[in-house]
Amino acid sequence: MKKLTLLLVAVATICMSAGAQQVKTGVIEVGDYTGATEFYNGSYFDMAPTNFYLAHTGVQMLYTPDLLADLNGKQNVKIRNLKFKFYCESFEEISRNMKVYLQETDAEEFAVNEDGIKQFFNFDNLALEGSYYIEMLNNYGEDVEVSIPLTMSTPFAMTPGKSLLVTIVFDAEDDYNCTMGSDYAPFYTSGIGGRAMTYTDNTTSFLDFALGTDFPNATSTLGCGTNVALPVTRIEYSYTEGGPTSLRGDVNKDSYVTIADVTALINYLLNGDAASVDVEAANCNLSEDGVNISDVTALINYLLSGTW
């Protein structure tokens, strides 16, 4: 009898899960990321996402809808990780402060002003801030992966059909913490040109440049590469499948249901600001009375029991 009861519970669980929303993961490779063989070894102006030759670099990379076609038809897409590859012929240690900005846009190319000069995009949505360190001696003569795990901060919500603009800023303390000119070569996508622009300087950060009067113009005299091919890129993302459009209980829209959602729900009830919450997901008890304190109780009970 006990075995029959357990079997019935298992069947019921499977039936309940069949219609539930599930968080899944996917990968987009821009260029032949896995089998990359072509690396760039020309002007350091034209290397993306960075060159490590100068103390301050910046890059903007535009991943257009055709490159992100795998996202079409998926709901609640979150960009969680970006990875790049380079070939190492250096014995040095590299340390950089890194900032990553993500935004979606309808643009599919960089704008050009009336004088024919390409324009950087304005940017402001900071997705990740941290340090990047690599001891290249341990990787001499090898392919090396530069991983930017966006799971360290809030995963970026992406609308399928839009372009993804990635702005990355690398800053060293001074120009002594740089590689020699021929010791670093990023793998790139030879067939996808003009989708990136770069900035290089030994004294001024790209962030300071972006606040100056020369921005958004990109010229070679400013140390800018204006017709740069995208580096081979691995874009890791999550999405939800099945069930309602919103993931029940995912109040803060990070594709997971955790204690952080309780905090987000309480803050919403206190201040009424819905800008950073998913109101549909906040209706945890699925009542027709709107979102109220009873939804907090339902969410806490779910976190304690694992069932709604």
C-alpha cells in the first residue's frame, strides 16, 4: 500500500510539473567559437573586446537580430554570460578593472554623422563591475577564454528581435601593466565586419572619453577603430518555457524564485513602484484581488515547502 501511495504521489507530481513553467538555458555562438582558428594580429585599434596593449580600452559590439535568431519565440530571456577567446604568446600578468554595460536597441549598425564619422552609442546600463586578472605565463602558446559572467550581477533581460549592444571598459592603473604588441591575438569573425568599434589610450579611460566633447565621434586620431569585426563570442542565456508568460514568484525578474523575491515584493507593497518588479509574477496566490500581503505569505510558504 505504501509503494502504491508513493507511486500515486510521483505520478501526481509529474502531472503537475507538465504544465508548469521551467527555466532552461541556451547558447549562441557568434562565429566558430568552439573551433576558432582565425585570430587577429593587425592594428591594436581594431582588436575587440580589448588588446591589453594599452592601459585604457573600450569597445562597443553590436549583436544584431540575425545573430541572435535563436532567441526568437522564447520568453523571459536573460543574458547570463559572455565569453571571448584569444591566443596567448605572453609571459606577463594582466590585471584590469572592468565594467560591462548592456542595452537593447533597434539599431543594426553604427550611425554616421554628416561628416562621415562613425558614432559610438550612448550607454548607461551597468550590468557588471569587477576585476579581471590572468597570469599569461600559465597559458603561453594556448587559446585562452575571457569569461564575463553576468550572473555575478543582475542577468540582463533581452527582447527577441532586438539588437544587443555590449559596451566593455578595461582600465589598468598605468601603461606599465600592458603586454607587448605581438603577444595577444583575439579570435574574430572574419565574415562579420563593422559590428564593433574600439577605443584605446594610455592616459584616458573610455568612460572619461564618453563624458568629453569628442564623444560620440570615433576617429583614428582619438585611437578608435571604426570598422572592427566582432570577436568570436559565446552568449549564454536562460529562458522560460511552458506555463504563463511570467514565472510565478519571480518578482524581481531574475528567472529564479528566492528570498530576494520576498524582499522585492514587500518593497513593492510599501512603495508601489512597479518599475523593477513583475506584477503578474507577484500575484503568488493567483487571486483576483490583486497583489497584497497574502501574496507575501504564499511566496514564503512556497520557499519553505517547495510547492504552491
